[in-house]
Amino acid sequence: MRLTIDVPVTVDRAGPAPLAVQVAAQLREAMRTGGLKAGERLPSTRRLAVLLGVSRTVVTDAYQQLYAEGWLEGRHGSGTYVAEDALPYEYPAPDRAPNQATDHATAPVAPGDPLIGDPVIGDPVIRNMVDLRPGRPWVSGYDRAAWRRAWRSAGDLPLNAFPDPYGHPELRELLAGHLRRARAVPVDAGNVMVTRGTGNGLDLVAATLLGPGTRAGVEEPGWGAARRVFASRGAEVVPCPVDEQGVIAEALPDDLRVLYTTPAHQFPLGGRLPIPRRERLLAWARRTGAIVVEDDYDAEFRYDVAPLPALYGLDPERVVLLGTLSKSLGPDVGLGWLVAPADLLARIAERRARVADRTSGPVQRAVTTMLERGDLDRHLRRMRLEYARRRAAIVEALGPHVRGDTAGLHVMVALPAAVVPGLVRRAGEHGVLLDTTERHHHGPTRVHGLVLGYGSASLAGVRRGCAVIRSLIPPGEA
């Protein structure tokens, strides 16, 4: 842990600006120019107030303003720090936007390019960039005291020689209650299985229901991992078209055994499937005998809209509901859930036991403690506010181009096809990592633009990244 530093701040009581504004402005300038570096700890509000000879309220107001702007971050029980992304940065000038004759002729960014797609683990270049790719949550905002308490409780339990393929009974009860509170899903613990996450749950379903000669549908564009999971189990993967609201039930073939869909926040376009279309989708499933796999990812995070009922709650006999803590708490936790009809869940559990697939017992115990004590619910409330600020910054900066901003941790930024490759490459040169809709198509790209994630970058990083993107959009498209 870095020591608290002396801050270069003075106040002028005779000056025209309020004292809190003076303090905030000087701290902001010090961070902007590198006088205060990312990760350095600032004095407490009480100590700085004494040093400056002002009231504590003055310093508190200044800190709160800088926190709202993303320059500062709080750490539970530790103090106030310069945000990790609060680095000196030179924005590209507006007249350096991509040129039709040069930048748009640049070769498209390939999925393996380090400026797009999956991260290069340990790459110092990646670590020092603003990462606006989707699928990455903010893992620094958790309550460390609650986390330590959860793991102490896990350490008090003996190891289990015969893990239950369904998961710990106490945790299944608590997850059922969590789904009733958070998603209004009328679910019984007997329908819940504890998994290692969405990918694990989807593979368990695929291994039970699919095989050579079967056909499985995935939204187009959609989550590439779902296509890979189904293909690995021998199924023919069928791209199923979506529009701005989600999957189009009328376009679904009748011979699908399984359909994977993201109705709460379509990935990557961000649409929410309206209730009439949910009912038509379920009518298709009942008519054809297909199982709909509902990935309820990011459903805990909604902005300015009321939640829509989960598909599982509308028809628990035709739907398998998948959820995970990877976005709400962190992917390193490795815990999720699978909700399914009892007979299908029994088949999945039997197969799971045969292949010795299991969820870590200590992890289950730790999450049980967090749910019992309300720590997870409190964490979700904090993160909703945090993510709402970042989402608002994107809408403010790129509003005319933003789609699908009512939920989740990413938005789509619609742009002409010719603009995207050069913009992504130039943004990378200016320290901003981006993803595109092209990478999430199974076939030819139908929808063009950026898939902009705001989970892993701080508010200051999101704002800087959006400023870079905005400066690189050609004037005629702004």
C-alpha cells in the first residue's frame, strides 16, 4: 500500500471561487499533469482540512466532486486514492479524425489483434490502456471486509468427500430467494443447480440435450462462446437473426433442439425483448418442443426502465435460466446457477456426476455467507450507482450513436462500416481498447459499430475513451 502523500493545494479566501472549487481544481490539475499519480493515497478529509485551515465540509465537497468525475476512488476501510485510470493524457485534435482516403483503407482489425477482442494476459501495453471492451466488470469495488468474512466462514467447514452435483442445499435456497427478489422469478430451490458460471451451465445443458445430428440456435449477432459450446457437443449451429429488440421468433426454424438467447440485454446489440415477443418466442418453443436457454447476464443492472419478466417465469417447462456472479461480483469467483424443470435438472445432475464436474465447495460456502448477511445485495446496490454514472458519461459523449443503453454493462455505438476499422486502430494508438460488432457475427456482418463496455474502466477512463472516440468520428457522422 502506498503512503499518503502531501498534496499541492493552497486556498485563497479572497479569491472569487468557492474554497471547495479551488481545492478540486488544484487536485484535478495535479492529476491531469501527473503531479499526483494513479494509485496514490490522498490525505483524509479531516487531515487536509486541518492542513489548509478550512472546514472539513470544504474538503469533503471537493473530494465528492472529483469522485463523481472519476478522478478519485474510495477503497473500503482504506481511504481515498487517485483512480487507477487517472493518468496524464493528450487527446487527439478534432482535425485528426479518420480520412476517407487513408484510414478507411486500413486493413480491418483481425480478432487476434491485441487492440480488439480477448486480452493479452500480462501484456504491460494492455494494462496501461483504457479498456472499453465488453464483458469485463469492475472488480475493485467489492467490500474487502465482507469478502474476508465470507472466506473465514468457508474455512470453518470441513471438505466434502462426496460433492452434491446440484450444489449445497443452503446456497440453492438462497439463490432461489435472490432470483425471487432480483428478477421476480417464482423459483423453488429444487429447480436450482449451482454451477461454475454461464459457460459451465450452458455446456451442461448442451451435453445433455445435444449431439451429432441435432441443431442448436444462437442469436446472430450473438455470444461466440455459445456457438463454440454447441459445436463442441456435435450440434449444427444455426444463426438466428435479431433486430433492435432481440431475437425474431418468426424467423426461427422448427427443427431446433435448443435456442440460446439473451432477452434481458441482447448481446451485443443491447435490445430488450418486449413481452409480446417473449410470448411469441415461448409459443414457438411449445409448438416445436425446443428448449430455450435464457442467459440472464447483466440483468441486475438496469437504468431508467422497469425490469421485464424473465422467460423462465413465463414458462418454466420450456426454459432453462442461466445466471452468474461473474459480472455482479467478479469472474474469479467462479459461481453461477442453472434453473430448469425438475426432470431436465435431474438428467443434467446425473450426467454431471458421471463426469465429476463440480463447483468448489469453499466458494459455495463463501457466497452463502454473502447472501445470508446481505453483503451481495449491498454490493449490487453500490455497483448499480457506479455503473449508472459510467453509462451516463457514454450517453452524454456519444448520444446520437448509442443503442441498447437501458441495461447491462455495455452499449452499442452505431457507425458506418467504412468508419469502424480505422477508428478502432487509431483509438488503440491513443490508448483506448475497443471491440466491434463484426467480431460477434457468425456470418457476414449485418450491423456495424462498436460494442462499448464500461465495466472495467473507471469513470475517468470511460470519459477519456469516449472523448477519443468522439474526436475520431468523421464530422459528417458526428
